Amino acid sequence: GSGVSAAEAARRAGFRPVVPAELGAPDVISVAAAPAGRWVVSLCWRGTDGRTVRLDEFPSQLDVGFSKQVSQMPEWPALADGSTGLWFAQPHVLRLRLADAQGRWVPVARPAGPTLLWTRGTTMTLRLEGIDSSDRAVAIANSAR
């Protein structure tokens, strides 16, 4: 699908999205409204195998507005900045609330693949989906600047 430029995403969301050096420039960037006047910026990369890697970024600490139904507990990998991420190795259901075309908050549920969640300081949460290896996901997270 079509997207927006990084500059337009930053203007709409009120923050500059980080791009992991390990992945390079994204193929598509999109911006969606989230509860409490926040925005979610999503960066997507399409692999040659047809799979998509997605990085969602939102200005918040880990948010109860996003929930997961998982069959096993997450791992807690250490990141280079001293923080800890949450690695969900198994496919699961992601539930969140987003604004529809009329501005109403509607619940959304979608299947999700392996996912790494982490925060940058106290101001930003990042969610990386589509990487099968926790080591590779952590390397990508560590390269996000």
C-alpha cells in the first residue's frame, strides 16, 4: 500500500520515528491514531520471500491498550542500552483500539508472528514483528537509533 514520508510521519505523530540500521530504509511508513491523543507510526519492510517485517512505534511506556493472547510466557532478552525486551516467540493474537474513518475507537484483533517489545527510556515503546529469531530481533532493536 501507499504510505507517507518519514518527515510526514514525524509531523503527524509528533515524534521522529527511529529506523533500525540493520533493516535500512523502510518500504512503507504509515501513521494511525491511537487512544489518549497518541499516534502509532508503523514502518514496514518487504522481504524477497514475500514476508513483511513491521516496526510499530508509539509514545508511551508499555501500554495496557495493546494486549496479547499467548500460549507461553515471553522471554526477557537484554538490550544493549541495559533495558530488557519482551520476546514472544509463538504466533499470537494482538488486540488494540484504533480510530476508524469516522474517528470512533474500535477494537481490532489480528494475528501476529514472533514479536519483540521494548521501550526507549520512558517515552517510547517499539514493537518489532516478523523476525523469527530472538537474537536477530535484538540485533535489530539495538540498531534502532
